[in-house]
Amino acid sequence: MFDVDDFIAGCQAAVRETEPRLAIRDVLDRALAAPTEVGDALRPTEGGITFLHRDATLTVLHVVWAPGMRLRPHNHEMWAAIGIYAGAEDNDFFRRTAPGAPTIVESGGKRLDVGDVVLLGDDTIHAVSNPGAALTGAIHIYGGDFVEQPRSQWGAADGTERPYSMDDTHQQFADANAAWRATSGAG
């Protein structure tokens, strides 16, 4: 059975390893070997972000994407590991048009399905979406304090780089939940 406290303890031990990203990937791989157990423990009911752990060296998030939701391009300025326990998550990757440039262009993508784990580098810029008609459940792990780390997001309409805003992110989740409820009668 998946135990959140044991999982966090495993992540805390992994982040102290010589290669923390690889050790974190191993922790996620073990947890996602039983994705239904992860879902039963976390019980997603709507899109949102829940902090499972946060300190200066490690943030562990339970992220649930509402059906059809798309989070705007953003970066983390730290490594990340993403593991999917329900549904699917599409990651569209971007790169800056020149070093330090505020503009970005698409540079590929990757779909993550149940059981998949991906590692992202410090300089990754991505947008995330749920391509399905059901909730997508994921665990996102970051090699630092996800809230306090200065980083960027890019505007939906004009693609302008601006400081990342948790308030904006929470609003994107709220809007996606409202759209899902309006079209499906969910909630």
C-alpha cells in the first residue's frame, strides 16, 4: 500500500544522494509500480496542487489536472521529476529564441501515461496539459523550494515572459475545474 509519509521519507533520503535526480526517479518508479494504490491514497476529486512536502531542498506536489486543462509555459529553475499515476499528461517543451531572450519557441513534446516518470533539467521550459476526459493524477518533485524560487511564465495571449505567479497558476486550475464542471456535470 502507498503511504504518503513513507514516500516523503524516501524522497528526503534520495535528495541527499550524490545524484538526487536519479535517486528521486527510483523512488517515483517504485511508487508508480502500483499506480492504483497511489490514487487510492491521494484520492483526487478535482484539478489542483497540494503540497505534500516543502523545504529549501525539496518540494513534493500532488498535481491533478482537470480534463482539457492546459497550464501556460513556465520554467522551474531547478530540476524536476514527474510521475503519472492516473490519466495522461502532455508536456510541450520550449526553448528561448536566444540565450537570455524573453521569447520562446516550441521544441518538442512528450506524453506521459500511467507509470511514466520523466526528469526535467534546471533550464526546462514546458507547458502541461491533460489531453483526456478524466482527471490526470501526478506527483511532481522539485530539487528546491518550488514557491520561493524565482522563475518565469509566459503569457497566454502574447507570449510575454513575466515572473511566475502561484496566484495565476491557482486561477488556471480554478478556471479548468469550472469549465470541466460546466461541460460534464462533475463535482
